[in-house]
Amino acid sequence: MLAERNLPVICLGRTPVAISSTVSWRCFDFETALQDVPVVRGETLIHTAGIWLLPRWLDSFHGKGLRRLVAFSSTSRFTKQSSVSAEERELAHRLALAENATIESCQRLGIKWTILRPTLIYGGLHGDRNVEEIARVIRRFRMFPILGAAKGLRQPVNAKDLAMACLQVLAVPRTCDKAYNLSGGETLAYSEMVRRIFGVLGYPPMLLPVPIRVFRAAVWIARHHPRFRHLTAGMAVRMQEDLVFDHHDASVDFGYQPAPFDPTYLVRPR
């Protein structure tokens, strides 16, 4: 979207991605402390990696001209505080600490900041660990395991809407020094979300209720595979919980208008 607006863009990351002739690439790993920020200058940083990686680099970026920051956190900061999974509780704690550290550093350096906290993200350019994981299970087994009735409410948010939110935020000064929860444009039960995915894939919905002890055993086994190390028993328990957030402030302040849940990207070329 930035390239379409003919804005000069420099991407920082570990793996080069061909995006546009107007977008350049610099190899940079936020997790590696013994390195320097690439020789670039820019007034604005959009940080989409884990927010806990950001605070220690802000002084360096400020020295390269940074004056405006948009950083992604997550509503997991709130939803995982009381998780049955110690790993998820640690994530919630880490997100909270990172947000506070980012804000403190920005205030010290005079950087204008905005923190965005999305709900369940889907439709990313290179896949996601939510909707696409569900689709992968459905394609392979023609069924999907759920805990109980899986009536917990969800608000899936499309990655494109989050990208647009970044552009909208940067165009509106009153978004400076604020944090926003960004939910999707539709609220639906977890089970209904899964049924929508079945429909898009062309399979009749087959949801299989599974006891929590079976879920925990399955997660323990799956985590031995690198692709599924992010799975936790807490994911199953949350199928019954409402994870709903109001994005009213974002709509009022910068015109945020997310679309309803649309998983059709699963069956069309990217």
C-alpha cells in the first residue's frame, strides 16, 4: 500500500521479500543484539515483529531520524493473562512489559507513538497461524476437533485492514501517543468461524467434540513438530471464551472500518 502511494519504503528483516521496485530491503535481525541498525534514515517506523523486540533498538532508530512509530502488540495482552498455559501467561506479561517499555522510551526520546492491538489475524500475505491452521486440519482430516460447543465469540481481522489502519493512523495526528484495540468487522462464535471455513473449502461441516484431556494429549504430541510448537492447551479452553474487543475509538479517531470475516482467500491465488 505504501508502494502504491509512491512513498519511499525500506524493509528491515531476516528474509528478503520481493514487493515492488520502489521498496528496498536491508537485512536486519531484531533478535540479534550484536549488530548495528542498517545505514538508513527514516522518520517513520512501522514495526510488525514482536513488540518485545523493539524497545532496545529505539535509541538507534532515533539516531537515524525516527520521529514517528506505529507498533503492533496484541489483544493477547489481556486474553491470556489468566490462561491455563504458563507459556501463554508469560506471553501476556511480556506484551505488557514491552508496551510499557516502548512508551517510556518514546517519551524519553520525543518519538510520537501509536500501538495497535489486533484480535485474531487472518489473510496475511505469507499465511497465518489461525484460520490457515484450521483449514489445514480440515483439508487433511475432513473434520475439526472442538472443546464443548465452542461458542466463544471471535472477531477475526483481515491483515489488509490492519495494513490500512497503519496508513490511516499516520495521516491523523490525534492518533499520536495512543493505543488502540483493532477487532474485525464481524463477531461470530468459534464454531461458526470453523463452519465458514468448511464451507469455503467445499466440505460439509463436521465438528468433533473432544474432552479437554484428549486435547492436552494431542497438543503435547503435536508440539514435538516444529510447525506446531506454538500450540497450547489454552487454545482449546478459549474456544468457550468470548474474546471480544470494541474498536470504537479507532473508528472515531482515524476511520477504522474492518470488513466482515471472509476466508475465501484460502481457495484463490494470492
